[in-house]
Amino acid sequence: MGMATRVPFASASSLTGSSCQRHKYGWLARSWSPPVFSSSLKLPESSTLSISNLASSSSTLLPSFSTKKRKGLRRLRVIVMADSSRSTVLVAGAGGRTGQIVYRKLKERSDEYVARGLVRTEESKQKIGGADDVFVGDIRDSDSIVPAIQGIDALIILTSAVPQMKPGFDPTKGGRPEFYFEDGAYPEQVDWLGQKNQIDAAKAAGVKQIVLVGSMGGTDPNHPLNSLGNGNILVWKRKAEQYLADSGIPYTIIRAGGLQDKDGGLRELIVGKDDELLQTETRTIARPDVAEVCIQALKFEESQFKAFDLASKPEGAGTPTKDFKALFSQITTRF
Ligand SMILES: NC(=O)c1ccc[n+]([C@@H]2O[C@H](COP(=O)([O-])OP(=O)(O)OC[C@H]3O[C@@H](n4cnc5c(N)ncnc54)[C@H](OP(=O)(O)O)[C@@H]3O)[C@@H](O)[C@H]2O)c1
């Protein structure tokens, strides 16, 4: 289903057709028609040319050739078209702790995906490698995220308001730290309006699927996370989830348990509904496992139009999850 939209080794003059426009972040398709360019290479008649040489800088490109003999030279015409077999996927929050993992996994699977990242700052961009496929934009400002969303097939939302600890907390003195949100970066602005902006922009751009990572606990307005910094974070996240579910775009809402920085792929994953898992011992999950579920959700239609809680058994208990189609098939809840 993918649309490859970047033509990294084309020069502006080599572009033909009207489907491409130059953008400061690279070549972006203006419509669904694939970007095409042609160029001529002069080779001695005896030369051979390997496709892999030509396409080595981007497996996005599918060359085709025609040759014409002139003055002892064989003129080679190369027509390069976008590879429609790969899916272009934007990770919003690609500088975050889970977002980084999703972005990296997508890059590692470049035979299946064309990865893009959206980060808030240039600093975050550099933190994840500074590649041209990382766009800088603020989800509170709709216009700033349009270039990143234009031409993608799927969007994975991993943005979140982040509470800050008030200075002066001394763990040696006991008690609990206090938290606050910076002005303009409250959950209402980031988790509600910022996510709504992304959903609206994705809908306008014809995006085919949105995966949204939320949090368990949203069924309880009195959940302690809501009092953190007076942000009502779970309330605003839930509102954005509802907006997505009502949008008409195929969606997958993953309400994760407590995120842990542990290795992934080692545990049996558990799906649930309505925060029921919070009443059990199974209510945490490793960030790489959440990241994997985000990507697997793009592969199986069993994940679509579903919202679910996600946690894992402890390592060593149960069998590490490998069959994601079966995992998504267990889910019956649309919200
Ligand atoms: N922590 C937990 O235990 C837990 C549990 C369940 C669910 N979750 C949810 O899981 C998701 C991933 O969590 P995480 O801990 O991996 O995330 P994280 O590290 O806190 O990352 C959040 C990302 O959102 C980005 N962001 C914030 N405001 C933005 C804005 N205005 N524009 C663009 N980007 C913005 C941040 O960018 P900057 O880096 O530039 O600030 C950051 O990269 C979140 O939705 C979180 O709420 C977390």
C-alpha cells in the first residue's frame, strides 16, 4: 500500500512529471501519483550496469531501462518509479523513549517501510540521528506538521505531555515529589489539541491508518495520574482517543500499562479492556514491546477499529508473543 515519496538522488532538473515538489526536507509527492524521473547515462557498449548499483542509495526506487546505440556509446535511459510495495509511516514523538524505538525498528525494516519521524525540536532530531526523514514540528501548531504528514500511509502517535518535577525535592527526606506542566504544554494542549491536530491533518491527507498509544487508567476520572500537575492527563488522552475512534480513519488505540525500559520480545503480551488489568499483577510492559505492537498493528487488519489495554506477563512466565495476528484477533472492543 506504500507510497515512496522521496527521490534522494534526483536533481531538480531531472524530475519530470508534476507529482513532485521540492521541500526543504526532501522531495514530497503532491498527490498519489508516484514520483518519476528519468535520466540518461552514457556507457561504453561493453558496459554492464547493475540495478543494485543504481538503486543503492534508496531501495525506494525501481529502475527500468531502455538502450539506444549512438556513436559507439549505448545511451541508457533510466526511469525510476516509486516502490508502491512499501508503506510510508510517520512516527510522531520520534524523539521520545518509545517513539525512538518505533522509528529505529521501521528503519531496520526498510524492505517494508519508509520511515519518517516528527520531533518537536532540532535537538530531538539530532538525538535520533538527524536524518532528512525527520521533520521538526509542534503538534500544537497544525501548519507545522503538515509537511511531515503529507504523503504518508500510516501515522503512529507517540506524543505526550511530559510532567516536570518541581525543583527542591530531596528523596532522602522522604515524601513525594511534586510535578507541574510548563505553560502551554498541559495535557489539554498536547494530548488533546495536539493529537486532534494530528488526526485532522492525517484525515485531510488521506492517511489510511492511525495507531495511537495512550495509557491504561482512563476509565477512572479520579486516577492519581490526573492530579499530577493538575493536568487531568488521562482525561485529555481519552478525549483524543474518542476523537480518533469517531474520525472514520482505521485506527488502533493501544492503552499501555506502566512502561519499562527493558528488552522486548521476551514476554507474553496480554490484552485487556476497561482497565481490568489494573486489578491484576499484570500491568506493566517494556517499551520495545509497545513499539513492536505499534508496527505489527500496521500489518494485520485484525488490529483495526480496535482499542485495548496492553501489558505483559513477567519474563519467564508464559510464552513470548510472536503471533500478533492471533493477539489482535482476541480483541473485541472498538473503544
Ligand atoms: N510512562 C509510562 O509509564 C506510560 C504508561 C502508559 C502509557 N504511556 C504513554 O505512552 C506514550 C509513550 O510514552 P514515552 O514515555 O515513551 O514518551 P516520552 O518519552 O514522554 O515522549 C513523549 C514525546 O512527545 C513529544 N512531544 C511533547 N510535546 C510535543 C509537541 N508539542 N509537539 C511535538 N512533540 C511533542 C516529546 O518531544 P520532546 O522530546 O521534544 O519533548 C517526546 O518526544 C505516551 O503517550 C505516554 O503517555 C506512558
